[in-house]
Amino acid sequence: MTTFSDYIAAFRNAPKPPSDYAACKIAILSCGTNAKFDQILKVTLWKNRINAEVYLSPYSMHLSDIADSSGALYQFNPEIIFLHSDINDLIGDRALNPYDGDIRAALNEGFDKIKTLLFLLLSNASSLIVFSNYSIPVYSPLGVREIEYFRTLRNINEELISLSETRPRLKIFDFDGFASSIGKNNILDYKLYYEGDFRVRPDLFPALAREYAKYIILKLGKGKKAIVIDLDNTIWGGVIGEDGINGVELSPNGAGKAFYDFQRQLAAFRLSGVVLAISSRNNEADVWEMFEKHPYMVLKKSDFAAYRINWNDKAQSIKELAQELSLGLDSMVFIDDDPINRDRARKELPQLFVPELPNDALYYPSLAGDLPPFGTLDYTAEDAMRSAMYQAEKNRREFAENLSYEEFLSSLKISIKITGISDENIQRVAQLTQKTNQFNMTTKRYATGDIEKMIKNGAIALVAYVSDRFGESGLTGAAIALPYEGYWEIDSFLLSCRVIGKKTEEALLQSLLKRIKEKGGILAKAKVIFTQKNVPSRDFYKRMGFKLESFNDSAEEYSTDIFDIEFPDYINVEERF
């Protein structure tokens, strides 16, 4: 399915999306005509198990929608707003003749008006806002003498980036880059532009929808987290067990350069927080000899958080890797040169994303641009530490092999630091809410602006940092309680699966209840909203002595008087407020 017509037909013929699809409300504010774009975006999101409700601004009303604080846009209350403005919004008809007066002054005056509306939108809506930057024209009547017009537009785009750096809810979509990838002369169909005011060719709507979908996927915490990689004929050319170290293709030049560059791309993914793992049908000794002795291996054994190097079925190996890494199969990507392995993985593990590889290995480096989005919207210190954290977790498992669980915990030298949510950690907290599934009581997904608003309205908001003898786990827990008349409600309570069962959940709850007591609270209420993935957290409040007040097929509600929780001596809990 690739064409505009394919997507429209898919929308018309699609059954009702399953109830377990993630829901999201999205607004599209766009200059020009955008008819049917909402349908194409919905179909694109269905492929990612997201069921979107979409508000599409009426024709030429995208800026008026923002200005009307009681209008349809704000009543719709979207979670994400995509705002697409173009040069016509800045200087009107002068876009066709930019030299009728001072072009720099005119562009900056127009942009000041857009900024005023953008700030109004940020103030009136709690949504994530994705603003498209301005496409720099390829043509000027001045030809090679052109300076001012293009430079001013570039400066405006740079200012947009600067605005986003201090406003976490504002993201900038590089529409100029998108247009360049298509070919700027191909963005417009002049007949459709003059007859219907289409600022983007409708047959490019699917490609644009795929770009928008990346933001939505990451906002909902559905970004991929790991790449499981094959080895032979994937990260080097040839079969190591047959060709030997000197016979495989891998070098910074010549035929082996494509594999060398592909490894560099994988290394870059790792540094951005993506977990790397290996699934290879091979002799393990041959593999590690290749890693240790080949002079042009970019990737090292230590770059991989887990591996299955054996002669077993790859689908089974991938399931084992997912279990070892505590990751869902839907958060993993499997890359293998063998189409038989790819097809089997797709059939056996339908949640797994398995891309097609180019037939010619020289095109492997082009694969990176076709992979789904990884991680979350914001890059944090924990992302940079992720591979080291997985290595530390592997060391913990090996350390625990001959110990009872209590002996293991007492030997870890666990240290838990509880502190408040601050400017320094709020992005990480938002990231946790967006991607944590297993130990997450309500699975509410929040942007930084949502959390800031709750704190402003009196919420208690805490985070937990965990470390032990093997290293730092980083910020791995968060809790938010909201004040109501006569009680406090625990709105969000979540932890990374890396620290579950190490008394972190008890320490965080204890600190939260203590803060509630300090605020004069005597009663706390809590809810568990069931999802397919949060089974490990469902009995937590019950185990902690909360009273079950009500329940149904989708949720349980609890309450408790404020109480203290005792910890073993080997757990060091430090509170910093």
C-alpha cells in the first residue's frame, strides 16, 4: 500500500480497530488544502496499533483556530497538535515577488505574528506541539546573487529550534529536510495548487503522514528499544565459520566498506540509547574471535547487551532475548540477511518488526532511514547509560546464580535516593510515563507540560534513583499524587522493570505517603488500570495492605490510611527534599 488511492481505499474498507489499540487525539492545523490527510494518517497509525481521533482545521483556518480560545480546536483537546505554516503565512502574495520592499523586515514581521500565535497555543493547550519549519525555496529571481531572502528564512528556522530548546512541549519537524528528500521542485503540483490550493501534492500525503506518525508513536511510548542483529552477511560479508577472519569482507574502503559503515550506524544507535543484541546461527568461539581479532570490527562484544549464538531456531532465540532483556517483542527490530529467517520470524513473532533488506549488501547502510522510530521524544542521561545498565544487569544475574533471593538482595548494597521532580529530571519522568508498561499502575502518558501543570496545582511528585554494587540504574521510578477534598489520589506510580523487586517500589511508596502526611493528608486512594502488560504491578497495593474498594474487568480501586513501611538494614534509603 503506497499510493494516495490505496490509503483512501484502506480507510473506507477497514473494520473497526481493535479495542486494545492505543488511543490518541490529534489535531492537524495546516495552511492550504489538506482534505483526506486525516484518513491517511489514521491508516498509517493503524499499522502501528494506534487508533487516532483526528481534528482537521477547516480550509485556511489554521491560524484562526489558534486565536479562538473557546473554539473547536481547544474543545477537541488534542494530545498532539501538528502546525504547518508556509511562506505565504509570513508574507502573503509577496512570496511570488519577495523583492517588493525590505524582504528581511517583511519576513521577520510575519514570523513575529506566527510566534505570537504559537505562544498563545502553548499557553492555551497542554498538547505536544509539532511545528513544521519553513521550506527554503530553490528559486530566486536574483539567481546566484540571492542572499537575504534565503538567509532570513534559515535564521527563522534556527530561531524555531532555539524556541523548542527552552519549551519541552514544542518540537520542530524538519519540513525543509522532508521537501529536500522528495525534491523541492516536486512538492507542488502547480495545477492542483492553483485549482485547489494544495501546498503539498496529495500523492505525498502518505509520506508526510509517516513522518507525523513518528512523533505520535514516540509520544505514546511505542518507540522501538532494541535491535537484534544477525552476523554473517549482515555486519560482515561472508560466513565466518567457512571464510575465516581473513576471508570475510569488512574494511573502511572497497567492497567491505558497506559492512563497515553499517556497523558504524549500529554503533550510533547504541550511543543514542538503543539496545543491541545478537541472534546468530554460528559457533560462538568463531564469532568472538572475529570480534577480538579483526582489525576493522567497529562493534565490540561489550556493545551487545545479550546474545544467542548457537544452532537453535532464531524465533526461539529472539523470544529468549526479549525475556532476558525484559523487553516486549513489539519493542524489538530484527535484522537478518536471510529471507527465510525473516519470514519465519514474522510468522512466529508477529509483534516483532522485521524489515526487508536490500538484495545488494552495498545498500545496507540505506536501511537505517527506513527503520521505525526508537526511544522517546526526549534524549536523557539514562539513554546514554542504557547499554552500560544492561551490562550491569547481566552481571547481577550471574552474581545471583548461586544465592537465594534474600542473600542476593543483601549482597547488592542497594542505595535508593528519593527526591522531587525538578527541571533537571522532568524530561526523564515524562519519558518513563511514555514507555513504562510492566510496573505502571495507571499507564497514563504525560508530556513535561502535563507534569508541570499537576505540580503547579499542588501535586506531590517524586522520583527514585537506584544504584548498587554493580553500578547506577539511574532515575527508574516516579510517583505523582493529586490533592482532593478529604484525600489524596495516587495518579501515577511506575518503575522501570530493572529495579522491580529490589525494595524500590516500597521505598517510593513510603516516601510518597510520608509527603502526603506532611501535607496534612490522612487518606490515600489509588487505582490500578489493567493493560496487557502491567500484570506484574496489579497486586502491589494489595501486598502493601491497601483496602480494595471496588473492581471490574478493567480496573481496581484501593484506599489506605497513611502508614509506615519498614526496610531491611541492607537497603539504604535517602530522601533529599
